[in-house]
Amino acid sequence: MKKFVFTLGTTAILSAGFVGAASASTSGTYEVQKGDTLWKIAQNHNVSIDELKDANNLTSTLIYPNQTLNLSSIKEIVHTVKRGDTLWSIGQHYGVTVEEIKEWNGLTSDLVFPGEQFKIKTAQAAQSQTASAPVAKAAPQAQQPQTAQAQQEQAAQEQAQKEQAAQQQQQQSQQQASGKSMTVEATAYTANCAGCSGTTATGVNLKSNPNQRVIAVDPSVIPLGSKVYVEGYGQAVAADTGGAIKGNRIDVFVSSDSAAQDWGRRSVKITVID
């Protein structure tokens, strides 16, 4: 997309381009075309790469022309947050990641509150929800009121579960170092500059998705569609390119001009996750 880089007066004009979305057949399948990638098919059908892999028992992102992919088994359900829930525990229940839940629901933080409802898209969602439903039991015995000690024990157990979930979320962030890491020069841009289309090179509309974490990259260094953890920015998708973004350089998308100016130009460590 066309945009301006707010750093040292340097302006970077990024390319725009988007291949029209392919459509699935009425049977809920899609036949892979020459030039297709799993990332492109996922974007065109509003699902994630992991969903496509799960629905088709794929162990890698490698696909072939004329290969038939199943789209019909990918389900979307609504999860209502209960007391004690975290994004991590919800993701574990349905077999999805925290970042996927945040992306599907436009979340910018990990905080959740009882009563909130989140969309979950996964091939196993319907089965998981059915499996978790309570089963009626014949002739149940009358429940006895909880004693004060039992209530205290339950409260302590719930608190321990919350602390464990928080620790696991922190460990999940720290595990980003397991991918390919490098140090790059990072600048920032917005979608609101004069003449900017607001659409990335892979077709992401940043004006409609101002909270999307997107970076512009040199595709010869970081493939488009990769998930990248950026120090000081968080996990993002490599979904854009730019004429000035060559070699070990990236451009991070931010929602406002002031945020872009605050970012400036800096050296950061990144990790290519997938």
C-alpha cells in the first residue's frame, strides 16, 4: 500500500496489490490453483492457516495444484466468558491460540470479563462444545450446602488456576525465541496519510482494521504471510511491502500519526514464528 514512514523525514511508498478472492464450490471444498498458497486461500475464505491445516490433516503449509481442500468442516461458535476464564484457557479448550481469538474478535489486550462473548473458529469447535456439555444423571442425590472451609478451598483453587494461566501466557510469549531471530531496523507508518489507499500488498484493509498488527517486510528476507514477533510491538503478520523496505528492515503499522512519530526509527529484535 502507499504510505509515509514517520522517521527522520524519510518517506516510504509501499506497493499495493491484491489478487481477487477465489470461491469454494457449493460442496464446501476448494480446488488449489497454480500460484495458490495456504495463506492466500485462508485470507480469501476468512479462515486461518491453522484452521485449514486442521480441517485437512495437513502437517505443513505445502499444497499442490488440483489438490482439493475441505472448507465445510470449519465451524464458528460463540463462547460466553465464565468466571475464572482467560484467553489462554479458552484457547486450550477449543484447540486454538490466544492470538487467533484476539484476531477473530478484534481484541487489543488479554483481559476478559464474565458475560463477554467471543467468536471461535475451528474444525473441532462444535465437537469440543458438545463434549463439554453436562450429561444428565439418573436419580441424583441432593447436594449439601458448601461449608465455609469448602468455599475457601474452592476460592483458593480458582485463584491458583488464574495464576497458573497467567504464568503460561507469559511462557507462551517467551517461547517466541524458538523461531528464526534477527535484529532489524524498524520504522512505523499509518493508513491515514494523504493519498494512502489503506490496503496492504496482500489485501488487508487497515482503515477498516485499525487495531491489526501488520508489518511491511522484504519478502526475500521474511516471506509474506509469516507470523513475526517484534520486540516492543508484539506478534504481527508480514502482510505488506515497501520500496524502502529492503534487507533487514521492517515497517510496523500503527493507528495514528502521533504513534508513528513516537516509534521513530529503532533497532529491534524480531522472531519469525511461522
